[in-house]
Amino acid sequence: MFTKRLPGMMSLSYDARLQLLGLGRLELRRIHCDLIMCIKVTHQLVSIPFSSMFELSASRATRGHPFKLAYPDSRTNVRANSFPDRVIGICCYGLKVNNV
């Protein structure tokens, strides 16, 4: 862990180090960055084509916006842990994060 290498942090627990540094848990920071990148791809703010990552849901019941994403069929763990599957699982289906 990077925070353990900072001066005076070696003896503190992970949670105490995060609290002193004003950081969230690594898992939450990763989710936050994934969701930001999803928004950037969806609104074409980056040069990654939307169709290479996501596809829109066929359902038109979107509760106020036209950006409902379809959850892809994943038959392998490699695909199940990919960026699009992680993001869609979190934002569309509310999948829980372990230990949060």
C-alpha cells in the first residue's frame, strides 16, 4: 500500500491512514473514476467511440434520459471484470461493493 510508505504512517491502520490523508477506500476511488470515464465516453468527451464500449438498451423506459445502457452477456470472467461490465453493474443495477 502506498499510504504505508509515507513518513509516520507505517504503524497506523489502513482506515486511520485514509482518514488522516482525507482519502476514501481504494475500491471507492476506482468506482468513482470508472463512473466519470463512463460519462465522458457516453457524452463523447473523449476519443473512445461509444459503440466500442457500450450499447444502448432497447427499452425506452429510461426515467428522464436516453442513456440507459444494456448489460452485456458475459460468459467468461475476463469479460465480466472488464470496464463496461463493471460500470453498468454499478450504475444500472446497483451492485454492492464489498466491505463498503
